[in-house]
Amino acid sequence: MDAVITFTTDFGLADAYVAAMKGVVLGINPGAKLVDICHSVKPRNISQAAFVLSTAYGFFPPRTIHLVVVDPGVGTDRRAIILRTPGADFVAPDNGVLSYIIHQYATGQVVDNRQPLDGAEAFAITESRFWRSPVSPTFHGRDIFAPVAAHLSLGTHPSAFGEPVNSLVVLPLPRPHRTPDGTLVGNVLHIDNFGNLITSLKSGDLPPEDGAITVEVGNEVVHGLSRTYGTAEGLLALIGSSDHLEISLKDGNAGAFLNAKVGDEVKIRGVH
């Protein structure tokens, strides 16, 4: 079957880890179409992987299978899970790496970092007959997640891999908030390969008329929004392709210039 399977990992491309996973998939389903989303997630950085995945998965055909292996708890008692949504399947450790997807199907309150689901199904991966043998305690990506994704791509129902679960681990996602003086405060979610600071603020958080706003990050102030990366000098703010407010430096690296890091506050003034 020509199912699409995507890969998101922190393995990098200097070693054979990604190739080994792809080899396992193709050995089970030679017709699978394999697509890399990202392998340069910083080692063990679950929140970065969750954000990167969230910006890409929605552009794939229906019923794409997204295989995500950023797994600092590999070999421990953390669960391995399949999440089936109306549009796609996800195979991943239950460690928060699917947080942005899970939040779309949230119901009720988060309890002990677990979010109940509504409109999506989740299953624990416990049926070892779908795994490679023997299973390395340090490489579940190759020996558990990859073969499960491959069998899933052949039409095996998620329930065949294990029992249903009704809640999954989520990370606390930063949400913009307003201070008593009306300032809108967000946070840097991600710093991309160009050094652009991608924030938790989205276009819908800003007023239709943006000319009067100022964007503050660190000790720097940006006046108004630019339409593209090339329409202002120095630091600029704009709505990027993921609909998030970004801070960029024309012909430079804003992250390095500002010595910025994920979690830094970004303040918007002039929003009424």
C-alpha cells in the first residue's frame, strides 16, 4: 500500500538511526511513501518536536501516519501510543510530543499532566507480535515504533496494537495573556534555522489595524508589523507562514542578535 509515513526525530543525519527505521518500515510495507519532517530537533527536546510537528502535519493527505521519536524515556515504563484523529494517525511515546494535536481534542481538565480526549482515540502499544525481536531497550524507534507504523499503514486497526487509553500526557503550552495595563504577553516557542523567533502570539490575537502596535523583546522595540522579511531594516515583526508572530532580523539572525531563548517573553503594546 502507498500510505504516507512521516518521520520526526532528534536523531540527526550523521548516524544510521533514521535509515534503520526506514528500512524496517520498507521491509514490512515496500510501497510506503516515507517523508522526513525534521531530524534536527535538539536532543531530548520534546517541546520543540511537538511544535515542529504541529506546523507540518496538517499539510499531508488524509490518513497520513506521523511517526515521532523524541524519547528521552526510551526503555522506561513510559507508554508507547497510537493516536487516531479524524484526519491522521500518530505513533509516538506518550511523553507530551503530541501536545498540540491532543489539545485540539481536549475535553475536561488536565490532571497529573494528562489530558482526556474527545473526538480522537488513543491506544497503548503493547502487542509485541508487531515488534521486531529482540527489542533493544535503547532503540524503540527501530524495534517498536517503526514496525507499528508500517503495520498501521497496511490497514491494521489501532485497536489491534493494544488496549484503548482515555488520556494522554500533555505539556503546558504557553498561552498569551493580558496584563492589567493592557499589554499582551506571549512567549518564544521556537527559534528556527534562520534565527527567527516564533512566538505563541497569532494573527487573531492582534488588532486588524496593526500600525500603532509595538513589539518588545528583550531590550529591543519593533514598531508595527512588516509584511515580509525584506520590507524593513534591522529587527522586524511579522506574521509568518504558521500564522504565528515572528521576530526576525533582516539579513541576520534575530536569535543570536537578541541572545534569545525559548520561553522569553514578547510584549505587544497598543492592542485594544
